[in-house]
Amino acid sequence: MKTTLKKIFLYVLLMLISVITFTPLLWMISASVMPSGDANTFPPKFFPSTITFEHYITLFTRLNIGRYVFNSFLVSLGVTALSTIINSLAGYAFAKFRFRGRDKLFKFLIASMIVPAQVTMLPLFLMLNKMGLVNTYWGILVPGLASIFGIFLIRQYALSLPESLIEAAKIDGATEIEIYWRIILPLTKPILVTLGLFTFMGTWNDFLWPLIIMTDDAMYTLPVAVGNLMGEHAPDTELMMAGSVLTVLPILLVFLFVQKQYIKGIMAGSVKG
Amino acid sequence: MKKSTTQTVAWMFLAPALSALLIFFFIPIIAAFALSFTDFDIYSLGNISYLRFVGFQNYVNLVHDPLFWKALGNTLYFVIAGGPVSVLVSLGTALLLQSRLVKYKGVFRFFFFAPVVTTLVAVAIVWRYLYHPRFGLINFVLSWFGISAVDWLGDPAWAMPAMILLAVWKNFGYNMLIFIAGLQNIPEELYEAARIDGAGSFQQFRTITIPMLAPTSLFIGLTTMIGYFQFFAEPYVMTQGGPQYATISIVLLMYQHGFRWWSMGYSASVAFVLFAIILLFSIVQLRMQKGAAE
């Protein structure tokens, strides 16, 4: 009897929290298909009076949002592909090679994660400006090439790979590159997928750096474009919600399909090594 | 011979990552420090020969800038009030989801975690409308309980709590997962032994769960604090730092000086003060938690 009551209490609490966490997202989707003005009524409506896709059409035809979707996909995929390879090379080296100063260098890298990225942004902007990379896709790609967190994640995973596999390959006469390509890459695939997801989502969701480096609106990523729309279209609630849906939905869908990998990665990243 | 080859190969594997980090992370940190002692502005951007070394002038100006103190106060408010609230919600939900009585954990976990993966800018826009004093859903729901309308983003007293509420909603799921991982690492035998000794569930929580979670809590405390210090996108899209500068943050101030008015020397000094404060807070937190553990 007591457990039943406790159970009911727990479920009510969990459902209440679920409602709180999910309502803003559901309202965003619902408001995005409301006719203009529907979202600014009293009492507020949760469901549209009629469903319309006019705001999505406006976004694609008049406000050029297809271009921003493309930009976001391009830079997110680009950063993900390049940084996963670069970080994996370094993470493997830290885990499996013995070289002078290895542990000190690794500790130094971990400690420097405390420096907030914002500190680097002013000189980085000036540097990329000199290199002619402001307002280009490279402006986002280049600073994302390597990440200390990524190197850390891969090192932790690679540490657990058996030394004997590498030794056996060496005896068979495999070169270092072959060992990396044929043994290490396939074996670290789970963590590479996880890191790839982190990087993709991080780049997709990033706001401050693209806002700084993309000065021409044809180069904006989705978050910057939607943030910018807010300036002119703040009263068009339904249109803004459609823009938010287009920004959030791809990432939510990705998450829905690869939840397990993503969650594993967060838990792995928090375990001290 | 063999040993030196291993060394060379290792450095070859490290070279791409280390050179990228050196050029695009470490050198800019040093450059930012140097920049903060100059008067770099829009004229220097056009012609570098206008650049002057000004010593500590930017830092002196900073100390005399009331807006800087306002931004610092707001950022600390966000960190000191928002950080702990967010961590407590994470811990509470992690404990709920660890209960043996609960089924469908995956479903609830998905609902709790979904806000974490969303784009901050987009959900900040959504919340801006939810906070609308007249048409917003939040005031409407509050009115069911007889609470009169709050002008969330228009009232300087309510603007920061509104930002914190959004941040907690957006972030708590992340730390929740880390707490769950920490809880799963506690050996079940400890609880069994405690039960045999007649310890109640609260006592078990106090004497087993809390001490066993100490390393997890340290990690969460540090990362959450560092993240909350970088408070920027919420005020940028929701209030532009208003009303009456009630939500201006250190990073927003840095952005405005650096990239809107191009006074990059001054902006760099703001960035460095932020870094110094984060460093200080991290050291204090590490010391405190180490002290508590001993």
C-alpha cells in the first residue's frame, strides 16, 4: 500500500517535470503553424485555430532561410569531419605512444580547458581578418580543427585497447599509419561517433563565434540568422517560431536517433582518468 | 634508434592537433593579454601604426566603468543563484530516475534531456514569447493559482530570475546524466550493509550517496560554474542587456565593446578579467571541496 502511494507520487512528479520540459518545445511547434496573430491573443492558445504553413513558405521564399540551413549543415559537417580525424590522431598518440613530456603536455592541455573561448575571440578575429578568412566558411572551420575535450575523450577510450593487438600488427610488419588506419580507427569507432555527434551539435548550436566571424548575411548560420530576424520580425510571433523550429528540429531528430551514443559520451567524459 | 622513431611517430600524430591548438588557441590567449594593454580601436583596425601601448589604462577604465560593475554583478548573480539551482534540479531528477519503483526511465530521460540539445538562441526566442506579460503561457498558467501577471523581461527585478529559469530548464538534463552515471557507480553492497545496520533511506542518502558522489559533484560544480560565467545568448536575443542594464553580462559587454564599437583593447581587458574571475572561483571551489573531503 505504502509503495503504491509512493509509486503514484513518483510518477506524478516525473510527468509534471516532463510537461514542464517539453511544453515550450511543443508550443514552439504549435505556434509555428498558427495563422498570423493567433499566438498573440488572450487567453493564450495552445493549439492553432487552423493549421497553416505560410510562415515556413515565407521563410524559404522571402527570407532566404534555405541558404542558412545549407550554411549550418556545411560548417557543422565540415568541422565534424576534420576535427574528428585530427583529435583521434592526437588522442591515440597520448594513449599509446611513450614519448618525452607526454604526461606533462597532456596535463597542461587539460588545465588550459579552463580558459574561456571568449578570451581568444578578439585576436582570432584579427588573425583571420589578416588571413582573409573573415566571412568565409573557413572562419568557422579553422578554429574548430582541434579540441582538447575531443583529444581527452579519445585518449580515455584508446587507453583501454589491448597493447597486444598493436604489437602483433608490428610483428606482421604493419607501418604506424596502417596500424592507425586498420586497427585503431575501427576499434575506436564508438567514441568517434560520439565525439562526432558532440562536435556536430556544438557547431550547429554555436552562436557567438559565427555572429562575430560572419559579417555578410548570406554567410550566416541558422542561429545567427534567426537571432537577426528577431530584430525586424519580433512582432511576428508565428514566423519567429517557424524559424526556431527549423533551427531546433534537425538537431532534435539527430538526437532522437542516436540518443544512446550521445548519452554514453557524456557519461564517459565525466569519468576522471 | 627504435626509441627515437617512436618519438618521431608520436609527434607526427600529434602535429596537426597541436599546431591547430597553438595557432588558434594558445597564441590568441597570449595575444589577447597583450591586446588588453593597448588602445586597439577602429583606427588601428584600419592602420596598425595607430596602435598605442597604454599600460594598465584599460583596467583602470574598467574599474571606473559602472556598466562593468553592473555586468559583473549580473554575471555573478547568474552563477551564484543559477548554478546551484541547476545542480540541485539535476541531482533531484537523477535520484528520481534512479528509483527502483520507476519504469520507462528511458522515456522520462528523453523528455528531461531534450532541452539540452536544442539551440540556445532558438529556445531563448521561444521563451521570450512565453514570458510575454499578457499573451505568454507562463503568466497564464500562474493565473490559475491566483498569481497576478509578472512583467518577466520588462521588470529589472524579474529579468534575471527569468534568465535563470530558462537556463535551468535548458541545462539541468546534462548534469542529470552525469549524476546518474555517478549514482550507478556506487556499489549496491554499501546500501545493503547500511540496511542491515538499520539505516533509513535518508540516513543512507546522507552517509553513502552524498560522500560517494563527491568526485562527480566536484566535476559538475566546476563545469557548471565555468559555463554559467559565459552567460551571453539569453540577454543578447531576449533583452539586449535591458531593462536598465538589468541583464547585461560580462561576455555581452565584451562583445559590444569589441565587435560593435571595435574598442578591442578595452574588450580584451574585459575578457581577461572574466578569465581571472573564473580561475579564482575554480581554485576556491577546488580548495573548498578538497577541504570538505578531508
